[in-house]
Amino acid sequence: MEFSRMRSLRKTVLLAIVASVVLVVALLHSWPTRAYTTVDVRQRPGPIVERHLEERLPEPDQRSANIPYRLKESVAGLLARNGCVCEGESGGVNLPFAQLLFPRVSAHPLHTAFDASELEEMKRRRAKEYQSFQMRSQTPVDMLIVAEANNPLQYPTQGVEVRPLKTILIPGLALQDLPRELYTVNFTSTLGVFNVAAEVEGVKVKGDGEMHMTLMSSLLPNLNRQLQFVSYTNTLFHPSTADTVQFETEGHQAMFIIKIRHRVTPKLYNTGPKGEYNISALVTIATKTFLRYDKLQDLIDSVRRYYPTVTIVIADDSENPKTVSGPYIEHYIMPFGKGWFAGRNLAVSQVTTKYLLWVDDDFIFTANTKLEKLVDVLEKTTLDLVGGAVREATGYTATYRQTISIEQGEEEEGDCLHMRRAFHHIIQGFPNCVVTDGVINFFLARTDKVQQVGFDPRLARVAHLEFFIDGLGSLHVGSCDDVIVNHATKIKLPWVSQSESDKTYAKFRYPPASSDATHTKNGLLYFKNHFQCLTHN
Amino acid sequence: MEFSRMRSLRKTVLLAIVASVVLVVALLHSWPTRAYTTVDVRQRPGPIVERHLEERLPEPDQRSANIPYRLKESVAGLLARNGCVCEGESGGVNLPFAQLLFPRVSAHPLHTAFDASELEEMKRRRAKEYQSFQMRSQTPVDMLIVAEANNPLQYPTQGVEVRPLKTILIPGLALQDLPRELYTVNFTSTLGVFNVAAEVEGVKVKGDGEMHMTLMSSLLPNLNRQLQFVSYTNTLFHPSTADTVQFETEGHQAMFIIKIRHRVTPKLYNTGPKGEYNISALVTIATKTFLRYDKLQDLIDSVRRYYPTVTIVIADDSENPKTVSGPYIEHYIMPFGKGWFAGRNLAVSQVTTKYLLWVDDDFIFTANTKLEKLVDVLEKTTLDLVGGAVREATGYTATYRQTISIEQGEEEEGDCLHMRRAFHHIIQGFPNCVVTDGVINFFLARTDKVQQVGFDPRLARVAHLEFFIDGLGSLHVGSCDDVIVNHATKIKLPWVSQSESDKTYAKFRYPPASSDATHTKNGLLYFKNHFQCLTHN
């Protein structure tokens, strides 16, 4: 009896073991295996990318060396120079009010933000950070490619794009060659592989699934049909780059790039019900305050007269912060004296509406402060930011429009930044509005664009145009002179004694030189933005 | 006597008048006159831009209609479909722990964030905002251009760039035509004008200074020499756009674009003296806290054990905020319950160092929390952000790596968002690190990149991967498992009663449904990012 029970027990155990083994083997077999490839993302200098065109007129080759030409100075003079020179305008009429009527351009070398003792070290550090930045931001997309003349190859020169690690058909490929016995084309890439989505009769495919693929056929129509099925798959992941494809046939070659990147995801905002502009749903007012609670309260009261439910976000770095409260008021307390741009960055970081309106804490809303007009401009144009006008007690109204341009300098020295009181064009359909690059501190803007540019918290004290400099290329800026806010008086009336808070305010607002030179306006332009010179009028 | 005095007086007056007139005339003459042109920046649909390649296999034309081919399913199946379908994986083993061992993909339609009553209105508003976004972001740079075969024209297909309102020479232009009596080429553009920087003998130039220019010559070498001096000047201002140039000769044409944009200004940070990594100069620790001052203090104490002078930025939206102070501590008070991502956005908006380290307020630093290792990764690679690992009390350590991809859907419905627990590659030179798209809430990152992406303040409560979704395409993300921070226990020990603050924390941390549906996670994905579906495992 016992022996048979033991045998059946052993059998059961054996069966269980076998079953487990089979299960484990099945598990291991079905386990998704993936050989992870490595990727090299270390910073290294890439191929020399010709990002900026030579200003020098092209050297003639043998054939054209003897062909005479005459320079056209009016055009040649507009071409970029090989570096930038830090100089303003000299001479001019030297009368009183001359600077007011005929503002001359002055030039400011920026390395002067640093002591002579620290300048060398700063230059070295800046150069190291700049090279790192260049290595990270270079892309084959900016490389100069010239299409050969009389090339039998037809191919796409731009517009070919694939999502990272995905597959596309390459459009527009064809060969229009003279009659031959055998037609051959081949493809080479570095960040992905080629293949064919269909195999056409009479065409031999070699290297499908690899970085180098060849198609061969004695029948040209068949080869061209096959070329309509060529696919590209990105295999080396990068969120935003491009692969360079060499496309060749006997005696001729072509080069084009395939962009590898994600779809641009939109960042849309809820706008409230349709119909008239619902300012409370569309706009948040943002400001920064420091020791001027009375002026701040005047601002809030004036806003509420016209917009009782619009949210007001207040960043406050006063020493002994007071409570600022009320419906639709958001008050943020910062460490004492943290700073002007830090406060601006804080305030805009909290906005949840489609637009934000920047105001200084000593502005006063009036019946002329029609935010609906500014909203209308941004709703109907491609502008990202539109400034208004600020009216002083004297009646003088300013829009402070500035154009900003950057002239490339030698790499070791840095670029030249040029700012002028000017604008580019008047806006069609909005005769009171113009397109420019910088405006006064009273503006309505798309929240997502302002948050993307940001106010650099390293700027503790006076700063203004630095925001627009950082926004160059991202922000499309406009300015309208028919939406006006009042500026609470700054005139020191002799019979009004300066209050304690006014004195402290003045001490912080117009401070002595900072200890960290890269956190001053000029030090930051020098180090952060790689400028050598600032010219303005 | 009187008479002569009157005459000399009258003479003086006359002389004065004449002098004034002359002066005024001279003034008016020298006054810089500028006729301001208008620019049309109103939002309008542009030419149909083919941003996304058709997945359909190309229709054959007459000649190739009869050429047989055989579909290669393994490749054709990888091509994008015409829309995206919101479906997960079905079936699979339905055992306990199955989801743990074999995580199945589940699909979540996002419109469910809205009540049936408001969905139609939300769809309409989203469509309107999306069209606006498309009009603002389309650019000729993404247009598909195919180069003709056997074109006698030589021209640049990419890499030609001009600063707004500036002038360049167009490189790489030539004509290599068969012998003719007269060679003609012409240029057409829409945002600028053509000219010649030098006039070559034997070539007639017509339309110089205009948007359409023609060059004619009977001598081909002379025409080619002239083509080396062709200039383009941008005249219609836009901070970031491209002009489409048509370049033609008899019987052939070519099209290429000239990018019009500012130089990319770098945003460099001071790094401190060279040598070993100076963590205090390079890194700022950022966190958000809510009602957990004891845990926050534990975090601070643990940080100080290893990094006594690193700055810690704390965003705090507790109801009755307590003082959190100490050297190198920056404490920011927010309106009560303003929210999780608002707090994160606030904290990062205040960072002034090159890198920021995100930590949750209940982390504990240990000897394994070597920030130098993370700094080394970002200093030596092109990564923008690198996550570490978080160790629970049980010993379980998580890196929470996620890959994220977007599949284009039909415009009315929205796109599909796919997230998977996975990574792309191992990083060469850093065997403990991989490249991925999303990581755990313990990471070191380039401050400028994080500030540029931002944490959307509309997300008040639970949210995490939304930051990485917003960062898709901008952030190059990595994850290393050898830099570990501890997580203060979350296990509810039965003999420890839940404190009042713990109870309030739980109420806010795991809240009931919000009233504003677009501010919920799914509502925001639907509206803001234009998704219809989220799939994940």
C-alpha cells in the first residue's frame, strides 16, 4: 500500500516539476526580448556648420577670373562684416536739446562690467559654456546644401519629416537617366535604416533594413516604381534632430535631410463663452510690488472700477509684507529683496488664462485703458505681445518702442547688440498699432509665449529690455498708442517729504554696484547672451 | 537819423527772417524721412502646408500602372495610419499579478473629462483655438519641395539664412545650360527684394531692388559670374519666418527657401571656479510643500548633511504658512491651495544657477545621493534632464522611466498619446544611465530648458508626466539608477494615528472631481494639447 502511494506521490511531484519547467520555458520564450542598443549622446563638435554667410565677395575661379565687374557700393555695403565693431555715432550738432531732437547712437563695451582682475577668468568660462551650447544646438538642418545642375536624380529638398523611431515613405524620388544597360541608385544615412514597403518586379534590392541600400534594375520604369516605395525608419533616438541622406547614381549625387522630431503639441487655453470678449476669462493682470502698498492699492481700486472680476497676481518681496487681499487677488510673498525680474517671473508663472497683462504697481487704470482693444489685436493677428501707452502726470504719453538687432561678432569677443527707438511697420487693419521688438512695461501678451521666454531672475534691480532681448526670434511684438494707462506721479514735489518706504524703495531701486558682476545688466549681457557691445540712441 | 536807423533795423529783421527760413529749410531737409510701410500680420490660412506625409502608397501614373509589385507587410505596417484609434491590448493571461508581470496597455478616451452637456461647446472652442494656433505656427520651412531632375539650374536647397531686414549674398547659384544665343534667369520672392552686389560686364540686370529680378547675357561664363553677386534683402519684417524664392530659366524652375530670423542668443550660466564640481555654484534644489513642515524639515536637514551651502527654494501653499528659514533657504508663500504644478512653476521660476534639482518635500538625502554624478552626466552629454532613483522604506527602488509618443489623429478628434514603461537606449560611457522621455520626480536639469517648458499652473492636484508631455521635442531626457534618494515612508502604520495635517493633506492630494473640467489632467490633455486618447501600460 505504502509503496504505491509513494510511487503516485513521486509521480505527482515529477509531473509538477515537469509542468513548472514547461511553464517557465514558455514564460521565458514569450518574454519580450529586446537587445538595447547604446546611443552616444556625449557632447562633441559636429561637422563644420556654415550658419552664417561669408560677407566677402566670392573668389573667382579660373574661368571667371578675367571677367571684369564693377562693385555696387549701395548693396555691397549692406552685407555683414566679418566681426562687429563697438562704435556709436560721432559729431553732430552739439546744441542744448540736441540729444533730445537728434538722439545720437552711443556704444557701450560690456566687458567693463567686470574688474580687470576677474575678466580673463570670466572670458574663459564664457567660452567654455558657449562651446557647450553650440555643440548642443547645432543641427544638420542649418547646413548649406547646393543642388547639382543637370542631375538625373529627382529628390525632396525639404519637408521630409519622421517622428522619432517611426517610419515614413520618402516622397518625390525618381531617376531620369539616359538609356543604360543597368540603372543603380543607392541610399546612405546615419540615424536610421532604409527599406521598401513593396517589392517591384524586375528590381533587385540590396541592404534593405540597413543604413546603406542599393536598388538595381535594367528597366527604368520599374526602378522608378520601386523608388515610390522607399521607406526610412529612424533607429537612433533623439527628440529633435535630422538625418543626412546621400542619394546617388552613377556619376551623380544628391544630399537631403530628413527631420526627426515630435509633432509640435499645441498649448491651447479655454477662452470662455463666445460672443464679446470676456476679459475675466481671457486676461490675468500681473504685477510686482515692493514697499509701495499705497500705490498698489490705488492700482487695484482703479482696476476694479472697470474690471471687477479680473484676477490680479501680485509678487511681493517687501521686507515686512502686509496682507493684500480681496476677491480675485492672488498675493505671493517672496524672500526680502529677491528682485525685480525674479518677481516678474514669479507672477507670470502663476497665470492660467490665455493672456496676461503686465502692469507696474504704480499704474492707474482710466476710461482709456480698454483691455478689449488689446485683446482684439492679439485675437486677430499673429502678434504674441502688444504694448500700450503710459501717460505721465504732465500729459506726456510714451510707448517706448524699440527695435533690436544682433550683429555677429568674432567668437572670442562676442556679438554686438543694437537697440534703436523705432518701429518696423504700421499694422494693416490697426492704424494705431505698429510692429517693433520692445515696448513699454504695459502690455498684453500670450501667456504661453511669455512663460516660454521668461524674466531672468538673475536681474535683481533695474532691467527692462532684457526680456525683449531674450524674446528675440520667439516674440512677435506690437505696440498700440490708443490704449492708455496713467502713471502715478514720480515728480518729487518739494512740499511733500519723502516717506520712509519711499527712501527704502529708492535705495533698492537705484542701487550701488552689485557684488556678483554676472548678475548686473551689462555683466549678464556679456556672459549669458555672449555680447561684447551694446549700441543705442 | 531816424530813417536810417529804421532802415538798418528793417534790414536786420529781414536778415533774421531769411536766416531762420534757411535754417528751417535745412533742418527739414536733413530730418530723416521714412515712409513707413504697412505689414499684414492678421491671422489667415496660408498655402496648404504638407506637414505630415501620406501613409497611402502612391497612386501609380499611366506608365507604371501595369508594373506588378508585392507588398512587404513588415514595412508597410509601420507606416502611419490616416487617424489614430483609441484602443488598448485585449486578452492576455488573466491571473493574479498578471498586470504586474505582463502590464497590459489600456486606452482612455479623454473627452470623458467633460459632461455630455458641455462637450460640444468645448469641442467647438478647441477647434477654434487649434486653427488659430496652426495659422500662427505654419511656416514655409516645412513645405515639401522636390528638386526637378536634369535641371540646368544649380541652387542652394537649404542653409540660406538672413537676419530680419538685413542683406545677404545667395550662395551656390549657377546655370549650366546647353549653348544658346541668350541666357536668361529670373528670381521671384514675396518678403524681400533682389539686387546685385557687383555688375558684371556683358550682363543686363532688370528689376534690381525689386521682388522680381531678371539677368540676361549671351555669354554663359559672364552670367555665372553675375550669379555669384546676387543679393537678397528682407523688407517685410517678421521675427521668424521664411521667404520662398522661385528661380527660373527657360523651360526649368527651382524653388528654395531663405530663412528669415534672428541669431539664436545663448543663455549661459556662470559655473563657479574650474576644478571639481562646485555644487553650490551649479545647483539649486527646488521643491513644493503643503502642510508637511515636519517632512520638509527632515528633507532640509538631510540635504545639509552633505551640501551645507546649496540653495533650497521652497514654494508653499499651506493654509497657515509657518516660517521656514535658515542660510541658503528661500521660502515663497502662495495663496492657499493654489496648487501642485503652480508651486512647481513658481519654484523653478526663481532659480539662478545653471542646474536645478527637483525633489519632493518628503525625500531624504543619503550617502547615495551623489549630485556630482548627475552633474557629470549633464556636463558631458547633450541631455537636458537626468532622473535618479527613489528608494521606498521597503527597499524597492524606482526610476519610473516612460517613453512617450504622439500619433496624429483626425483634426476634429485630436491626436493619440502613447506612454509606455520603457527606455530607448543605454547611454555610451554611462552604463547606469538610459535615454527615455519621462522620469521620476527626482531629477537634475538645465534650468533654462525647464523654465522654457514650464509646469502648467492649471494642474492643481495630481499630475506628473504632463511636464514631460509639454517637454516633448524640447527636452532630451535621461535616467540613471545609481543616484538614489530615500522616500520618507508612506506606509500607514496602524498604531500611528493620522495627524490633522495628514488628513487635510490627503483631502487635497486625492481630491474629488474639480469644477473646471479643463483644469483636470484629462480635460487639459484634451483641450490644451489637442489629444483624444491616452494609452499606457
